[in-house]
Amino acid sequence: MTNETAPPSIMKSAARHRVHWHIFLTHGPISLFGVCAAFQVLHLFLVPACLEIASNICLLGATLVLVPTTLTGWTTWKKQYKGFRSPVFLRKRTVSFLMLGLSIPLTIWRVFFLRIFENAPWSPAHWIYLSGTVLLIIGAILEGYFGATLHHQ
């Protein structure tokens, strides 16, 4: 059955089940930023260095996945929504670029300048890092909320 002869109900079903890379990639950074902050809080009170290392690795992974997530979000907006300008898309783009602008320097700072295996709970650097990851979680929550408003209208 070709696209031209398929009944509309089948075409809607096929479109609904098509893989959307943006949606697939989106959940990675959200979960990794959350786990990153959770490891930082645990490290603050329990102090094992492995929690600090795990937090740094989660931040690195989330930042790496955030780049293709942002790119697929942009292409989805251009293709699926035809570049439609609305406040929701403006907010999503703004939050996404702010998250990139925060996560990339935070990752570089943690990996290259503070040594990835540093064990420094209660230091000012730890609090800056924890604050940055909390801001990234807030950004991820906002992205999810704005994305849900698009799909549930």
C-alpha cells in the first residue's frame, strides 16, 4: 500500500509511530542532569569521591547529548512546524541555547580546570557546580513543559 492509496487513518497512525530523533534524544539530558545534581548532593553529605566522579561523567554525557538534541529540535521546528513563530518556540529556543551556554562552560570547567577526579565537598567550587546543575535541571523542566504544551493542545 503506497502513501497515495493508504486510508487517512493509517497515514495518521504511521506518522504517529515514526521515530522523531528529537523526542528520542531529549530524555537523555533531562535524566543525566538530574542524576548529576543528585550525585553532587550525595557527595556533599556522604563525601565518597566516586560520587563526584559519577557527577562529572553525567554532566559530560548530558552536555554531549544536549548538542544533537538542540540540533534535532531546530530541524524538527523547521520541518514539522515549518518554522512557525510563536511564544512557545521562542521560549524553547531561548532555554535550549541558555542550557548549552551554561552546560558547555560548566563541563569544560569541571573536566579541564578542576580535574575530573577532584574530591572537594563544601568548597565554593562545589556550590557553583551544584548551582549550575540545578539551573540545568530547571531548564530541562521548562523545555519539557513547553514541549508538552505543543503536543497536548
